[in-house]
Amino acid sequence: MIESSRAAAPLTSWIAVQLSCQFLSSRGQQSLSQSSHKQTSIKDSEKHRWALVVDDVSDMRELFSLLLTQAGYEVSEASCARDAITLAREHSFDVIISDIGMPQMNGYELAEALRSLPGYESVPMVAVTGYSMFDDRNRSLNAGFNEHVTKPIDPRAFLDLIEQL
């Protein structure tokens, strides 16, 4: 299933949620007591940052989508690698977050396929996975991911990592 906040026809419902500041990076943070003008100007400066989240588990897609949305990204979601490739061909993403253990086509294969697409040779890609054996990180990096993060994640550290890529 493909879900995108940019689609012409609504594919899913969205609910606005305010995360506690403890989960967000300290850079660019605004307290709730500051003026809405300042909040708007920060949001305006972060426009046009697009993220693709790929995971076969809907709860994980929602978690990463929420974190990235709160960090200023527009987020598209894919529940499988094939849908992610379709979205990547249709849109230009600034960062891609993907699980490794997915049915049919795993995250390693997805990374290799995305790296072969025009414009995706250097787009930051992060593997977020439960795979934590000694060679899993190297396998992710060799497939084309820039980083390998094991679950469970620290939301603040995850957003800091994304901003550094």
C-alpha cells in the first residue's frame, strides 16, 4: 500500500499531534509560549524537505512519519519495497528511512535498487531495523545505506542523525 501526504486524492487520514520537546532535536526548537510568527517562520524555512518511510509494519511507519513531520519534513510512506521504488520514481526525496526485514524484497535489495535510480546516487538513506548481528551494519552500508540504526531508537538521537546526513 502506498500512502503519501502529497497525493492528489487522499489516501489516508491525518491527525495533528504535538510531540513533547524531549523527543525533538534542540536545534530550531520553539517553546509553546513563543509567538506563532516565529513558529511559522521556522516551518517556512524547513519547507520542501521530503522523506520516504518504508516499513511493512504500519506502527513503525506512523512513528517515523510523526517524528519526521514534527522535524519539518513532508512524509510519504510505503509498506513494501516495490511501492517505495514507485514513489521514488515519481518524487524526489531528501531522505529515505527503511526497514530491512520486509517480505518479497528486503531493505538491502531496496537500497541497491534506489541507488541505481537517477538522482538517488547520494540521497541519504537510513536502515532502521531489529537486525543487530555483527555483520548487519556492514551489509547495510554495502547495500547503499548511509547509516544503520537498530531498534528501539532514541527519537532525539534519530532526528539528530537525520539532520547530520
